Amino acid sequence: MGPLGRFVRVRLHRRIFAWFAGGIAATMMLTSFVFMVLGPEPEWRQQVNRGLAWVGTQFARQWDDPVARKNFAKETAETLEMNLELFDASGVSLGGLGDPCGRRAYEIPVVRNGTTLGLVRVCDPHGGPHAWRFGLGFAIAIGVLWLASGKVARRLARPLDDLTQVVKRIGTGDLSARAELSCHEPDELGVVADAVNDMATRIEKQLADQRELLAAVSHELRTPLARMRIVSEIARDTGATPKTYDDLDREVEDMDALVGQLLASSRLDFGVLTMRELSVRDVVTRAVERAGLQPTVAQIEGDGDRLTGDATLLQRAIANLLDNAKKHGTGVETLRVVIRPEKVSFDVLDRGPGLPEGGEAALFQKFQRKTDENGTSEGLGLGLALVKRIAQAHGGTVWARQRDGGGAVFGFDVAMKVADQSKNPT
């Protein structure tokens, strides 16, 4: 590839321009060739040929009379406003009017009864102004097409150049970069720009959530670790008692619950779901046992017992609802499970203070921490958000509503049959 080739291939708009310019030039050359070789003779040329043939016929009638021939030659030169030269059959000049003609001249044979009597040469005394006019017009046309090609090429390539710069900025860490296309841009480029902007927004939000989660986890882990250190020091000074082991178990359980929440969230982030056929009653029984509740808390209604899902995540979702009721609803009153032909719903009923007015939807958002009666926040605010993501991964939804007579109902449902998930649910 030579220097010119490298120059053209550096930028997209140069390549587009080269193709446009080359296409225009090839089209003009092909059109000219077709008209010259295959096209009909122009009307003006036919008129000129007929006029010249008439002049030759008139000269043939008067060729033998030098006076009449000279007078007709003078009349013809004045009428056509052209120079004129006469030659006999052997090529000897018989005189003319005006300056001698050069190579650009019309030659009119003088023929009578098949015998060539002589030749008349006719030419423009001004040297053919049409030639330079044609050249000027051709140059102007080429210039206009050249500029138009460059404009079109730039117009087509500029949005792609802008998108390239935006993607480069995102790649270097500037997640605030966004593609800005006007309403006049092609739809395909608009779709690409929207996709790039949506990608940048998602990445920016995910990184922000990860930073916030890392900070929150670091803080939450420090608390049980600090308490464990205190309990360990007390046991070392005064000796271990059953209460010491109970305190350590409680702290370990809190840390285990936190790690469990993070692992479940990571599985959803990376789409690591193990879908298999499960027993609804077995999933509910295990979740109730892990929450330390009596089996009678669960009430299962409906026919059937099989569903497709990830057992660990479903148990985690139920456990989060039970834990939410224990912490914020003064305990679990009932875990109601309703089995339908297409969906299975799980409702946890409590007798707590109920829901904050107008804040039901925000309860399932990440990092929405709840506060106790003293205004102290508890947990990371991941429990209900994780329930929502697990439900969506299983083709279901979540809800929270006030309960008649006081308390609240938190629940979710899942589809009876769900295909294996390969992507993170949005």
C-alpha cells in the first residue's frame, strides 16, 4: 500500500469520498462513451451536415463560372460569418475569403454527376470559442461534484467518528460520555447511539452500585468482627461460658447471612443459575427450617408440587422475606404458598407497623435501608432487592401491600416452568 492508499484508508470519510468521486468519474466516462459509440447522431450535427451538403450542391452548379462561383462564395461567407477557401480537384487553391483555415475546418466536397470538381473549406474566424466554453463548463461541473462528494462523505462519516470518540472515552473510564445525534441522522446510527448510551448508563450505574456495596459490606463486616474480638478478649480474661459461645454463634450467623446475600447477588450478576425441577413443599420446608421457625407457619394451597427453578436462590428469597418480617414486622405470622397452574406465589404476613405511605415501590430498591423505632438503620438494604431480582430471574414479580387489620404482606411469585437463564435479569 503506497502513501496515497494509506492516506485514504486512515479515515472513513476519505474512503467514502474516494468511492463517490471515482463513481462519478466512471459514470461520466461511461456515459460519454455510450453516447459517442452507441448513441444517435445529435440533431444539431444533422442540421450542420445538411447545411454543408446544400452549400456543396450550390457550388457544383456554379463551379464552372469563376465570377458566379466567387460571388456565391462571398455571399456564403457573409451569411455564415465564416472564413472560406476554394480548391480545385487537384488541390490547387482558387482563392478564399478571410484568413486561411487551420485544422479545425469543415471540408465540403463539390461533386457533380459523381465527378469531384473541387473542395470548399469553411472555418470559424474566432478560433472556436465553443471549445473553451465547453472546457470551462466541464471544469465547473467536476468541481461542483467534487465538493458535493466531499460534503456527502463527511456527512455520512461524522456520526460514526463521534460515536468512535464516545466509545474511546468510555473505554478510558469516562463513563459520563454520551453520543449526541440530531433528529436528522439516519435511524441506524440513532439506534447505535442509543445502544452506546444505554451501555454507558448501565456500566456507570453498575460500577456505582459496586462501589457503594463494597463500602457498605466493609462497614457491615467490621461490626460483627469487632464484637467477636470483644467476646474473644472477654473469654480470654474471664473464661468461656455458654453465653460466650452463643454470642459468637450469633455473630457468625450474621456474617454468614451477609455473605449469603452477596453470593446470591453475584450469581444473578453472572447469570449462574441452576434450573432444575423442584418440589415446592421441599423448598418451603427448608427455608422455614433455616429461618428457625415452626413448620406450622407455612400454609400451602393448591394442587401440584413441581416447579422449575434454582433451589438455593428460591430458598434465599423466601428466607429474606421471613427475615424482613422478623426484623421489621414483629415476627412472621404466616407463610402462605398458593400453587396455580402457571405460577406459584409466596406471601409472608406479619403484624408489624405496616408499610410507609407511598413507599412500597422503593422497598425493593437496592440499599433502601429500613430504620427501627429509634431511627437506627439496619442491614445493607439488599434483602428485598435480592428477592425482586430472584423473582424476575424466575419469570415472576414482587409486591408489598398493607394488611387488613394491621401489618403488611410481602410476596413474590415464580413461573412453574422457566427456561435456563444465561443472562442477568434486568
